[in-house]
Amino acid sequence: MDYLYAFAKEFLNLTWMVLPYFLGGAAFGAALDVYVKPEFALKHLGGGWLSMAKASVLGMVLPGCSCATMPMADGLRRKGADLGTVTSFLLASPLVSPQTLVLTFAVLGWKFAAARVLAAFCGAMMIGAIFLWLERRHSGFLDIPAPEPVKKCCSGCGCGGAGEDEAPQKFWPIFIDILKDLGKYFLIGMAIASLLTVLLPPAFIARHIGSSGPLAYIFAVLLGVPLYVCEGEEIPLTLSFMKLGLGPGPAFAFLLGSVGTCIPTMIMSQKLIGRRGLLVYAAWWLAFALGAGLLFGLFY
């Protein structure tokens, strides 16, 4: 009973602290979903460095889970965008959205929120540069298949996009949909974070792994990159690991790595960038999460 009481208290305190930010982020995300149309991206994103920068920013602004970005990425490719633009968008989108940025600020603080934006933009530009170089200088390396119709990747994540003949979307239905889609995963994340905090001693990770040593970074990347968490779930998990003694650098590496490696996204990415391109993309995620965590640990 003591554990149950402690779990309920931790869960309610954490949820109550974050709930206003969650609702505000959902409202902002709904407004963007209503007023920022995919046609805007298709019109302004074609190719080159400026296009990659725009794609990175747009990926961070548009709400949606990591696999919900695939229809947009496919549309960019069909409209003639180069692989640099497409991969910049693919990497930036799951790392930052209006909802997760507000929640990161509320739960982890402004340093994590600012670093998340900076890492998403820089990482997206770097992976875009790699694929732009491969496409222009080593096009034979990429075994890109012929375009296929994009299917929904998972239930409840909002994938697939709107059809051309769909009625205009309205704010309140989209707002409710965001609460339904993200709320359940966010509450699961809160529950797991509360459970870890209650069951494990506060300095568990620091005692057995180290707070910011090599083992801590390896633990964070190996746990975060293969792990699939839905949008927002990674934030309370990161907080719980920090409470257990994980340092800010490894925690940031976990935060980034855990949101970008959705298995459905990886499978569908192969249709856009090919099998070899997918290997490059996955390897970059490992290096990116580790490198960003190391830098964050130095300047935190």
C-alpha cells in the first residue's frame, strides 16, 4: 500500500505540474494544423541549402508524430525536392513539435528546450548535407525504389494526410484529436516515470552506471535509439532517469534518440531513400544522439 500511495502521489504531482503546458501546446499544435497547409511546404521546398533550412524549420513547426511526417516527405519527393530537403524534414520533425517543445520546457527546463531546437536544426542540416552530397556525387550508391502510394503507418498517429477533396479542418475537432492521440501516450509516460521513481532508489543509475561517464552515454543511446516512444512520452521518461541519477548529457542523448527511430518510420523511409540510404540514416541517428548528448553535457 505504501508503494501504491507513493506512486499515486508522484503521478498526480507530475501530471498536475505539466497539464497546463500540455493543453497549451495542444492548442498551438491544433492552430498550426488548421492554418498551415501542406501545399505551403510543397510550394516553397524544392532543393538546395535554403530549401533544407526551410524543411528543417517546417518539420519542427508542424505537429505530428515521427511516422506522420512520411506522407509529407513523400509529397516533397514527388514534387521534385532533393534528398537533402527530404531527409532534413524527416529528421527535424520528430525531434521538435509545438507540443513537445512546451512540455520539454515545463518538465526539463529551458536549457533542454533550447538545446532540443538547436540540435534538431543542426542535425537536420547535417543529414541533409550528407544526402545532398550522395545524390549529386554518388547517385549510384543510393538504391532508391520507384515511388509507391503512401499508406498509414500506425493507428491513431494522424498519418496519411488529408485528401484534396476533404472539407476544411476546424480547430476544436483537431484539438480534441491531439488530446486523444498524445494524451494516452503522455499519461503512459507519466505512469512509467512515476513507477521508476517509486521503485528504484534516487541514485540507482549514478551508483551502478555512472551519471555522466562513458557507460552512462552508452546506456542512454543503446536504450533510447531502439526504444519506440510516441510523441511526448520521452519527456517524463527522461525526467525519471535524471531523478535516478543520470546526468544531463546522457539524458539529452536519450531524449533525442528515443523519438527518432520509430520502426514504422524506418521501414517507410526505405521507400524514399533506399536500403543503403536507410543504413546511412540510422547510423547518423546513433552518432547524432551521442554527439548532441556529449555537447550538451559539456555546456549544461
